[in-house]
Amino acid sequence: MLTRNKQIRETIIRPRRGWIAVNWSELWENRELLMTLVMRDIQVRYKQTVLGASWAILQPLFSMMIFTIIFGQFAQIPSEGVPYAVFVYAGLLPWTFFSTAVTQAGQSLVNQQALLTKIYLPRMFVPASPVGGALVDLAISFGVFVVLLAIYRQVPGWGVVMVPVLVLLTAAAALGMGLLLAALTVSYRDFRYVVPFMMQAWMYASPVIFPISIVPAEYRWLLALNPLFGIIDGFRAAFLHRSFDWMTLSISAAMSVGLLAFGVFYFRQTERRFADIA
């Protein structure tokens, strides 16, 4: 009996090696999914809470009161001629946004294992959604700050036009750090315990409770390697009618962009392993 030889085609699927570029068109096409994740993140955060979204107001407000009593009244930390409550709240605005976004983004992949193993989606959306949720909290906190400025009769100057740029830089730093910590936490679960301590230490390394004027000028460029150092000072300059320290702000802005680029790079390098080790 003669048999006809049939050619069997074999397809081998292998993981891609090297750098995997960001598919920007895919991210744009799925932007509605990101908005859905942001809204879900906000709802889950305040679900079954008595005060709900009021926590976005109370958290920086209580921090302002404690810092004003301890550092403003007892420690007598200078506040550049403005009421210490206004001074410290201006620093808490970007810091609270950054801290909340980074902490939640760093835990996002571990907390959302089903999204990684059951369905496909642009995985950068998972740590990006807490950053979007923190932006909503920031907008609410801005409203409280406007009331505070009115109570203390503080009139912002032309620098308020820089606020959108400063918010964008803060979001870039938060997203970059969030992507980096999210990828690290999936691989090394110890980072779940490192992040809270790291954020606490980071706050005291940032000018939340003190002005950068107490730092000698020759050392400010070094501290400005911390993205929040120049950004927080920029927020105060924008709202409290102060001069911008452009050198410090430029260094911190470059560090924010660099942190975002590195976070994206590391996330994409390790993303292929998430489904296996989550």
C-alpha cells in the first residue's frame, strides 16, 4: 500500500528576548479600560467606609494639624514668613499624592493576581490605576487648600500657572516608582514590608516640614536628586508667592522623568514573568 507523505508544519512559540518596546498604540486603544480600573480602584478603596471619600480631606488635614503643633509650635521650624499651617499643607499636597500612589501601585500586581493570570490586558494599567485614583484625591485636597489660603489671606502669585506642570512631574515620579516597586514586589515579596518604611524615611528626606532655605546652597543640588525635593518647593513657590529655585526644580524634574523611564524599562523587562510568579 502506498501512502502519501504529508508535510506537518510545526509552530514553536518562544518568549521574546531582550527589550520589549512599549506598545503605545495598544495603550491608547485601551484607554477606556484604564479609566475603568481607576474608577474601580476608587470605589474599592472607600467601599464600606463610614467617611468614604472624606478620607482624602482628613488625611492631609490631620497631618497638617499634627505637624503644625509639633514642628511649627514646639520645634519652631521656620516657614518663610507664612503661617506654618499653610506652609506645611502646601508640602503635604504633592507628598500625600506621591506617597498614596506609590504605596498602592507597589502592591497592585500582588493584590490583583487574577488580572495577571486569567485575562490579558496591558499590565502597565494595573499599577497606573492607583496613580489615577490618587489624582482624584489630590483634586479634593486642592479644594481644602483654597479654603485654607482664604482663611489665612494668602494670595497666590503668577506661579500658579506652574501647578499643572508640577502635578504632571509628581505623577511621573509616582508612576515610575510605582512601576518599579510593583515589578520588584512580584519577584521579591519582602518589598511589601520595605515600602511603608521607605516612604516614611522618604518623607523626612523631602522638604515637607521644613523649607529648603535651611539647606546650604552648595548641597541643594544633591538633595534635589530626590524628585520630591524640588517639586514640593515648587508647589510652595506657586501658591505662596515665592521665587522659584529653578536649579533645584530642574534637577528634580529631570529625576522625575528619569525615574519614569527607568520604571517603565524595568517593568517591561520583568513583565514576561509576572503570570508565572504572581
